[in-house]
Amino acid sequence: MAADLAIEMLAITKVFPGIIANDNVRLQVAQGEIHALLGENGAGKSTLMSILFGLYEPDQGRIKIRGEEVRIRSPNDATALKIGMVHQHFKLIHNFTVTENIVLGLEPKNKWGNIDLSRADKRVAELSGAYNLAVDPKVRIENITVGMQQRVEILKILYRDADILIFDEPTAVLTPQEIDELLGIFHRLKAEGKTIVFITHKLKEIKAAADRCTVLRRGKYIGTLEVAAASEQELAEKMVGRSVTFRIEKAPSTPKEVILKVENLTVIGPKGVPAVRNLSLEVRAGEVVGVAGVDGNGQSELAASISGLLPVKSGRILLKDRDISRETIRKRNESGLGLVPEDRHKHGLVLDFRVDENLILKNFRTGQFSNAAGFLQFPAIASHAERLINQFDIRAGNGPATLAKSMSGGNQQKIIIAREIDVSPDLLIVSQPTRGLDVGAIEYIHRRILAERDKGKAVLLISFELEEILSLCDRIAAVSKGAVVGFADAQNADERRIGTMMGGIGDG
């Protein structure tokens, strides 16, 4: 088999301060296969792929590409070896066009030495057509969807003639339709002879796309499986080292008084047109209400307006019968509102802050963490962080002092969820709470959300994962074009019924 291997990473070890990210790891990927790299948050998957792409150098171990031992000291070395990588957080310049991003650093020149963008546009269009990516070379990045931006990243590495393609959590920010389209692109790339390695937590995607799967756990190599012969349950157990419950059993809800009341709400979106249109809903104490809809139908703006990140054009938002429509974010928080935002980097964390600092962003003014003179009480802050790190299994190599920006996306998400759930607000808005999390973490977060419900808290869940909505919610509001199309009792709802309403057809 060795002669047919595109990638061999042997006895790879990489140590960072306070953590062994990769501990004697092995990865063998056959030429022309789709290979999944599976593991919990912090298992060392991204580190291993960053070594393959030259972002890090291993402390120990050997790398062979197409049978030849190589040393990859930089992304330029990787590119020369025809290795390309699509990162979890895209590396695009938003006010550049698609073509300008793709050719950056390899700009074609005309005979006078000027950049020849028309020739580059033509080449990008040819590549887009050849792989059925449907990308307009001349559109600006800021004007296209996240799914289309990912296609631009794929074109960028194809333009550089890569035949080993690495994808780090490629579906974390995609809608279900975009995920299906991406997996179709994987199969087309494979048919062209490309070798693909993709990092994911989503077992269904592995079953749908991968030929083989290598599992890492806490930095160690666990094994490589033939995907067709492995069940999702087996993959999950290999990943977390224990049995996993995919669908949480929950007791019937016992809703009480109305905590959140949204009345005829209209919110203007970023493009200057209404993103939320005359929307009304209620969330009671002791229930989870889900908002189900295709991405881009006002869910993000709904959460942002309730939490104070976007202004209300008309209508009212009542929290425990108090109109908070025009109150500051701090006053809303102090009134009992918690938010797990959709964009963890933009609205959930201060990336240059440490873990312990991020965990007290909402309550550092309280007597628990500040004295009467307003000075922070660092022993109490550290103790608080240690408790939440242990309770939520946050993988922080340097403990409370770890910088948030140095952590995996899943562990960053755990920081936000730990902070918001720990203060136990009367209303908890959770938007895409398990995006980028492994199945073990998802199971835990789901249990914590239901625990808040069972404590009598009101939970508004916004998720593009319909399975998550059906699993957690007591009632479901289906939205389309910024308006509620219909409500459903989650106990009696099915995916087809909710999907129909998401498509704009009311529940009649």
C-alpha cells in the first residue's frame, strides 16, 4: 500500500506550552481517496493538518508525500508540493474580488509588467466551470454568501494546481443545502484524481463522503477505519472513548409565565431592507422554543435585536413584561438576558483576552470579582475559571491564562456557553450553540440547555440543524423571509412538516 500513499505522517509529535497537541500520531492517506480526520475539540486534528501545510514544524516525526520524505517548513513549501488548505476561518480580503483573492501572490502579468486581471478572470471562470462551482470571478467577497466564499477558497488552491486538498471543519458555517453541495464537490474532486483530507465532527458527513477515517483522541492516534464498515455509533465511541447518546431524552415541559414576548417586530438588516417582518412570538419559563429556517431568513437579526445588537424599527420586545426594545445591552443583561451569539469571534469573545477574562465579561463588576474600590480580585477570577474549565471540558493548554485566540473553534464556543449558562439568566438565547462541536460536547451542551429549561428558565434556540431543533425544542416557530410562517408542537412535528413551513408554506 505504501507505494499508493499520497500522505504519510509518522510518529508526529508537537508540544505547545502546557499541552502535547500531537503525541506520536500516524496518518496514512491513499492517493485519490477522501479521508476524514475525526476527533473531539482539542484532539490535535487542526495541529496535525497545520503541520502538513507548513504552519507548524513537528518536534518529532517524519512526513512523506507521494513516497518521498520531505520537510515542510512553510506554506510555500506545501504549495510547491501541491498541497492546499482551506482553513476553518477563511483567509479572504472582503473588499477584493473573487479573482483578486485567488491570484494574490501569483498575479499574472502582461508584456508591460502590469497585472492582467482579465486573463486571471478567464482562468478562474474556466476552473469554476470545470468543477461546477458556479463562482462569478468579478464579484466582491463582501457580496457573496459564506458557502460561496468557501468555493473561492477551493478555487484558490486549485488555481495553484494542488492535488492534495485539506479542509478544516469545512461545513461548520454552511447551511444543509450548502453542505450537500460541498460533499458533491468532494466527489467531483476525487473523480479528478485529487486526494482530500477533511476535519469534521459530523458523523453523517463522514458516512456520506469519506472512504476511510482516522480518529484522534487527546492528541493520540486511536485508529483508522473503513467508513463503509463502521456505524456512526462506533465512530462516536472511538472519538470520545465512551458511548454517546445522539438524541437526548427529555421530560415533557411545564411552561409557566411568559418571559419573552416579541410583538410585531420589524428589524432592518445590513442591506437596508427589513430582515425581520412584523414577527411575533412568546417564550415561557420552563420551555425551549426553536426558530427553524434556512440561513438568511431573519434568524440572525431576530437574535441581534432581542439582545440589543441591532435596533428595532417597529414593534416591541418585552422581557418579564418590561419593554427592553430600546435599552442598552448592559441593561438587558442585568435584566436577565443571556446570549450565545452566532458569530463567536465578533460577538462572543475578546480573542486577545485570556480564558479567565472572557469568562467574566458579563459579571466582572459584581462583588464576586471586584472589590469596593473596583479592583479585580484575581484569585476569585482564576478559581471561577478553573471550575468552568473542568465543568465544561474546555481544553485550555495553559489553563485560565490561555489566550482565547490560540484555542480551537470548538473550545472557544465552550467558553461562551460556559459563561452564559453559568449566570443562569431568565431568558437564554442560543444561536447555533453546537456549531463546530464534537458529538460528546454536543451531548453535554444539549443536556445543559435542557437543564436550564428544567430550572424554569426560558430558552430561545436558533439553529440551522433541524435535527437539533426537533431534539431540544418544545415548540417550533418556522420562519421564512423574516416572518413566522407557522408554529408546531415539537413532540408531534416531523422534518417534512417543518421543512415545508421553512419553505414559506404556512401550516394550514
